[in-house]
Amino acid sequence: MKHLYIYFLLLSLFINSFADISLILENDVLGGTDRSYTNGIKIEYVNPSFNLSAFQWMYTPSDITLAENQPDDRPYAGWSGIEYIQKFPRGRYLYAPGIQVGIIGPSSYAEQSQKGAHSIFPAREPMGWDNQIEDKFSLNGLFLQRYILHRDFIQDVIFNQHNSLGTTLTQTGIGLGYRLGYNIPNDYGITQNEPVIQNIDERFIRCYLNTGISMRYVFENHTLTGHPENNTEMENVVYLIYLGPTIEINQWQVTYIHNWRTKEFDKDEKIHSFGTLTFSKRF
């Protein structure tokens, strides 16, 4: 997995000369915590027909300085893989089925990623990765929908519906996104932890604010329930609100989104917050 992102980036540059490459970084350091969904990275190739990405997500309990297992908290878990989304735009509608293939466990290299990052930046050393969820093959089917409820030059409103079914995450959800600013793009918006569902169009200068809310009903989340010695109970209904700006100048785009998410399991401490930073380059 450690060389996967390099291979993916080199391959995607040769697939289509008219596309975007996005680097998406997520971390809860700006929320003042180091727990739960604590870090994510995704490299994504976006063209008008499909998205192809490589990702790594990591999850930890509240106190990463403890070496022993913490049965009443979220278990250590890493999840790495490849994601493919096929896009079928129909005017205001977008239908997007897809698939995720990967692995949860030590072979995801999440332990090495977190320890490496914490050795470079001033942060607590994570001590409990020996207790992480064991290796398990991950296969999930995805189906996403978008509907543009309203759009003009300065604002738009987009309804989204998202589903996942598979060995790692089975859930369904809906959401509403709102954007306000200068030169709103002609795309289908974004939501946290989903593909950057955008169109490739002419180059513009853009500046706008993103905000929205989503709700999902979770039937199964192996990153929460996959440790046999942990007794946490999953919260089925999870809400998320997000807010942040986007700036695009010609071929470059930068977006920062701050996310607030309700508890994912019964003994979770409180609302969890984390930041999402996206850099995109058009080729």
C-alpha cells in the first residue's frame, strides 16, 4: 500500500489529458482531538465519465497513549483501498454507481502512517496499534445520486443521496448542500468522505462558501464492530454538518471544509470535528 499512491498518480496522468487530480487530506487536529476518525488521505482522478481514487483512512480510541486494548472505546482500525465511480449525468440529475476494494487491518499500513506522521510533527506517540482490527478483505458497492434543486450565478442548492453495501460499511443517507459566492461551478457538489463529483469545464476564477447537512442510517460499520474484545454499540443514526470556502484560479483549486459529526457509538465522548483540505489541479 505504501507505493500505491505513487503508482496511481503516474497511471492517472496518462489516462486522459483533460481531467482533475485531487489530493484530499482529513485530520481532526483542528478539532483539538486525536481520536475516532483521526486521519484520511485520498488521491483522486476525476474526468467527465468516472472517478478513480486510492484512499487510506484510520480510526483510534480516545487515548492513544495506552498500550492495552480499550474495550469501551473505538478500536484501532486502518482501511486502505481503491475506489471507482462511474458517472451518468442527466441534466440536473447525476447517478453514480461505484465499487470500493481494499483491506482493513495491519496490511492497510495505517499504523505506519500515523506513527510516521507523529514522529515528524509534535504529537503523542500512538501506543495501541497492536490491538487493531485484524486483516479483512473489504468490498463495498456504492450508489450515489445528486439533484440540483436550484442554481444561479451566485448560489446553488443540491440534494444528495448515498448508499453503501458490503463487508465494511452498509449504510444509507441523504443530505442537502448549499454554495454561495462568485462563479458557482456547473457540477454536482461534494460531501464529506465521498468522491469529488465535479464536471470538467472551462477554466474560471471562482470563490464561494460551501455548507450543508447530511444524515445517514448505519446498518454495519466494521471499523467499529470488528474487534472481538470491544463492546461498543453502534449509533445507527449519524448527522454531519460542514462549512468552508473554495478558491479556484485557472487550473488550481483549494477547498477547506470543517466537519461536525454526531456520536458514532454509545460510549463516544461527544460531537467529533475534523477538517478536510482538498488541492485540485486541472490537466
